[in-house]
Amino acid sequence: MAADESLDNREGRIRRGGRILLILLPGLLVPSCWAVFHFGARFLGPAAGYLAGFAFYWLIWCLGVPLALLGRRGLIGLFAEERPLFSRANALPAALLVSTSLVTLVLYTLPALGTADWGLFLVHVPLTVFNGVLEEVLWRGLYLRAFPDNCWFGVLYPALGFAAWHLAPQAVHPSPLGVLVFAALTLPLGLVYGWAAKRSGSIRWPAASHALNGVLVLGDPLARGLLNLLKGWS
């Protein structure tokens, strides 16, 4: 039995119990993260509560669950490209992936350049890269390993979960667009990332795109909150 489990780990397979957990995961993740954001902000203050919410999300859900289901080698294997994304066969998903960054550049980066805080930007970059990569591990990598031949559970379902997750941080910083509208707007992103990951058999390029898109959104409250806390401690 131990030999079978280690073989599963090496090959990045996810057993039936893990697949059931992934089906239940959005229903567990969203309310638990919302509670940490909400009560963290209430008892620690908005800046510290917001950081606590992301720390809980990253450590428990984006790292803890993937490591438990895949192991370290299986997690690293999610970044190995099985089929080249930037090829004639995958021209459409590759083009859509690139277009997400172009849209972000036009809608978020260019309008904010004149008022950008470049000191804040230095804190913003590592946080958003870290977040983007970890989110692709959870929402794309795990589901495609668990459901490689099922577009519903491998691509669409985690994209819906990814969109729903964006309700949780808004317990502290609601979007000016509206809580539900902002969460809904992340659904197309999740679908593009998922399609690109499925076509390439890897989260390498979706993770890179996700990280880049995060960097291009200059007004990030996570970096601002961390910088304010650091200034308060100094």
C-alpha cells in the first residue's frame, strides 16, 4: 500500500478521497476565508486582518491542500509543460492568455501610472507574484490533476470556485464595482487560465500570466496594508 501511495505521489495522481475533497473545497474555502478576513479585520484592524486572511488562504488552502494531495514532487510537477502552449495547435488559448495582460495593462496600469506609488510597487510585486503562482497551483493544477478528462470539474468548476473566493477579501475591502460584480468579472480569467493549463498540461504559463496580471494592477490594498504595518512597527 505504501508503495502504491508513493507511486501516486511521484506521478501527481490524486485518489478518490482527494477528488471528493476538491469537489467540496469551494464550499469550505470561501466561508472559512471570509470569516478570517471579517473577524481578523474586526479584532486586528483592517490592515492586519487583511494580511491574516491572505496568510490563511495561502498556507492552508493554496499550499497545505496541494502538498497533502500531491506531495512536494507532485506539486513541482504541475509546472512541467507536457505540450507547448505557444504552438499552432494552441494558438487560441495562448492568444487569450496574452490578451488578459493587454486588457489589464489598458484598464488598470496606464490610468494609474501618473499617480503610482513606486515605493509601494516594490512591496506589491513579490506579494502578487506569490499570490498568482499559488492560486494557479490550487485552482488549476490540482483540479486538472484530479479530473484530467473532465472539463466540468477540471476547468469550469474551479473557475467558479476561483470567482467565489474573491468574495472573501471583500469582507474588508469591497470593490467599488460591487462585491458580486467584481467576483463575477474574475470568472472569465479563471476560464482562460484553466483552458491554457488543460491544453498544455501545465500551470507554467497560466501562473506566469496570473502573476503578471497581478503586478499590472498597481493599486493593491494587500501591499498597502503590509507597508502601513511595517511603518507602524519601525
